[in-house]
Amino acid sequence: MSLKNILGINPEFIRIREFELQGQKFKVKVPNITESEYMEKMVENPSSEIIDEKYQKLLKPLLEKKEQFGESDKIVFKDDDVVIDSISLKEIAINQCKTELRILASFKLLIPQEGQTMDNLTYDDINSDIPFPIQLDIVKKIANIISPSYEDSKKN
């Protein structure tokens, strides 16, 4: 016999929590272990296609202005990468991909309005509507709501 039957509860309703930001109310579905592990795996292991697309997007303006940079210690063009102030452009691309995937995964936990879906949501959709600092605020709120700190748990 399962706990949901013993208690007569609907686990889907228990997993829904709410928060408010700037007067806007949001509902979040707390992920179960399997969902959390999948999200973490997706964020920590972006596909090579996504990374390459981001890298090419970052590389393009540098290549267009390569002649203007000339010989510089700050920007070094290598065969397979560009190093800016000792930081690999490929590493920058990877970190940006991870950040965008974490934001996307967090936003997909939000419960859409009736009749709407988050299935086809992309980071570009989020970025076109919500400024980056507010994206980070929302992600922080979602993180706090799905895994409150020990102090927050003690208050309840």
C-alpha cells in the first residue's frame, strides 16, 4: 500500500508551492528526486552542439575585429580557441550554456496558466521577455522554494 492511499492525498498538489515577486504570483512544482537528477545532469552536461553554437556566437565579433586587436597579450587567437585575459572563450561558452540551461530548467518548474505549456520554452524566450537580473531573482526564489534552508524549515 502506498502512502498517498494511506493518507488519502494527492502528491501532485502537495508538490506545488507559491512565491511572489514584485506583486506577481508564481506557482512552482517541486521536483521529485528523478526530476532533480535529470535537471542537474542536463545543466552540468550541455550538448556539444549547444556549446559550439554559443562559442561561435561569442567568436564572431572577435573575428570581425581581429585586425584591430593586433598582437596583444590580452587576446590570443589559437587554432582551436581564443584566450582573453587568460580565460578560454570555450570555457566562457560552456559556463554561459550552463547558466542558461539552469535558468531554463528552473523556469520550467513554474506552473503555467491553464491551457498553457512550458514544453517548448527556450532560454531565448525567457531572455527576450525578462532582463537577466530578474531572471536570476526568479531562479533564486525558485531554488529557495524547492529546497528551503534549514533555518527556513525550522520556522515551520
